[in-house]
Amino acid sequence: MRLPVGPVLPYANTMADCFFCAIADGSAGVNLLVSGGGVVAFRDINPQAPTHVLVIPVAHYPDVAGLGAAEPEVLAELVRVAQQIADAEAGGEFRLVFNTGAGVGQSVFHVHGHVLAGRGFGWPPG
Ligand code: AMP
């Protein structure tokens, strides 16, 4: 898949001990599928579907509600990028998951949308 990769813009709202902040600012050396508009996208290290991409804001927010309240335009861009990835890899169909809280499976507290695509999914989710 070839998607546009632009410069990663410097952002004030980062946390020194957050690995996803290091991915977002480029210092972790993770391959970015998309970068721009305040978000970056990269492949999940433990994929749960043929397409499993994480889309995150460059700025650090613990969860999606915090991002949406502070920077709704960046949340909208995150969703647009999710669709762009699904269009490129899976015919446009995808599941977008924001685990919010340790009790429902959140393990990294820098908000990330899981873009899951390329196979069927059951409902209700497990
Ligand atoms: P969650 O459990 O919803 O917080 O999701 C965290 C996700 O981050 C998991 O799916 C992990 O596999 C993924 N992950 C953790 N570390 C990395 C990494 N270095 N690169 C890519 N994905 C990662």
C-alpha cells in the first residue's frame, strides 16, 4: 500500500515516557503509513486481522473522549485516515475500535483507533 507520508509536525502535548508519543514524533523509528493533519498511522505489532493499523494523534491524550473534546478536527482526521486505509487495503469496509479503560482492554494510554479490516467480524464483540 502506498499512502502519502508527510512531515511529522512538532507538538507540545507529548509525554516523555509514552512510547506512542515516540512513534508519533518519529523517534521510535516505526514505519508510518500515514503522517499529517495531526495524526500518524502504523501497523499493530500483534495484528488481529489482515489489516490492523493504529491511527493516533501526534498530541498525547489518554482516550478518545479527551481527544474529541480538545481537538475535534484531529479526531475527524483520524476517522478520515481510517477510511483511507480501509479503502486502500480492504474495499472500504472496516471496524474502528477505541478501547477506553483497562477494564475493556485498553493497554496503551495514548489514544489509538484500531482499524481492523480484511476479514469478517462477529457481533457482539467478545
Ligand atoms: P489497546 O489494548 O487497545 O490499548 O491496544 C494497544 C495496541 O498497541 C495493541 O494492539 C498492541 O499490539 C499495540 N502495540 C503495542 N506496542 C506496539 C508497537 N511498538 N508497535 C505497534 N503496535 C504496538
